[in-house]
Amino acid sequence: MNDHCRKVLVMASSKGLGLAIAKRLAKNRSEVVICGRNKAALDQAVGDLQKIEGCAGAHGIIADLSRRSDVDMLLQRTLELLGSIDCLVVNSGHMPHGTIEDLSDDDWDHSYETLLMSAVRVSRAAAAAMKASGRGGDIVYVTSGGVHEATGHLMLSNVMRAGIAVLAKHLADTLAGSGVRVNVVAPGYFDTGRVHKRIEALMVDEGLNRDAAIKRVANTNPLGRIGTADELAELVGFIVGDRARYLNGTTIVIDGGGSRLVM
């Protein structure tokens, strides 16, 4: 991959973890496509990417991952812009909190389309393009630590993202012969959207200041803090790099040691 400009698509990437990953992958002569639902945020993110030294180009596509037509359009438009694709990062937004009693059929249907089926559809199209190029490629799914250790208030996310982990394992088997590697990154608490909302809720509900609310969120983490988006992006950068060519079919948890899993 080092002898040509790498072609990259990062989904749900106008802000947060997705944008941090896109910025990391924009280096080293990469041309990057990002997507999001908000045009102003997307335009700002594209501008930031274009300023990165080594970035070979950046493009933004308005897309709602809950809509099949938008997901189909996203990959088609990416191939029109880039000519091919070498690296796909499947990222998505957050789902509502709730228990089995709280969540409606509409909640489940929306989560199924947004998290699981968007991943299936874009992976199918990207895998075909990667195989056709003859250069192989990388697919990385950003899920959550809930694929290993379920948390009650994140039922929708846990169920759908566990399905993505299984999808990734199957694809790692079936695509390896064409040089396409497939891996999963499962983050814990990071300093982005969903965690910001939880911190703000603790400040309101319990009268905590921001530092105290952050400590409450991170109280089970041996490092005593939450992660930064750049730390996750560095892991993704390593996974798709030449030093990790033997890494395939693996789910890597990055949570500062917060989970209690042994393996």
C-alpha cells in the first residue's frame, strides 16, 4: 500500500471518534472521504482534513446511515470520487439508552438499520471493490466494549454491535484470500458525544462539577480517566498499517483496563 495514494472511507466522521480516525488516516498520502448528516459540521471537518500535511485530498458526503438509499449512495459516490477504496472504517452514531421495557419496536428497527445493516451493506460493496482492485485492503469496525461485556442501559448498542463483531469474524475468513483484512476496535469511555451527555447529566442530576462528573464516569477505570479520540485513532492507524499485516479477525478492546475480562 505504500507505493500509491491510499483511498479511505470513514463513516460517521464529521466529529468525534470518526473525525479523529479520519485525521489520523489522512496522513501519509491518503485521500479521505468522510460522511455525516450535518452539512456545516461536514464542511468544517473536510476543511480541517485538507490542512493536514500528507493528506492527498478530502471529500464530504451527506448521508444518513439509517437509510438504505443513503448507504448505497455513500459507497457509490466514494468510488466515483476516489476511483477505488483501500480502507473502510465502519463507524456509527449512538443509540438511545433503555431496557427491554423502555425500548419500542421503532427503536429496535432504527438501531438495526443504523448500526447493523448499514455495516452489512457498505461492507458488501467495499469488499467487492477491494477484491476487484487486486490490492487487498482493510476493513475496521468501531463498535464498543459492550460486544464483550454487556451494560444494561446500552442494550440496543450491545445487541447490534455484537452482531457486527460476528460479521467481522466471518468476513475475516472469507476475504483473507484476496488480501483484505478485517478487524474490530471496541472502545470503552472516550471524550466524545455519548460520554459528554452522561457527564452533563451527572452535573445536573447530582450537582457535580465537571471534574467530579468525569471522575464518576471513570471510577471503574484503573487509569482513572476516560480516553481521548486521538488515542483510539492511533490504534486504528496501527491496525491498517504495514506493521500489523498479520492482524486479522481480531476484536481489540481499548478501554484503559475498565472491563473485567481476562481474555
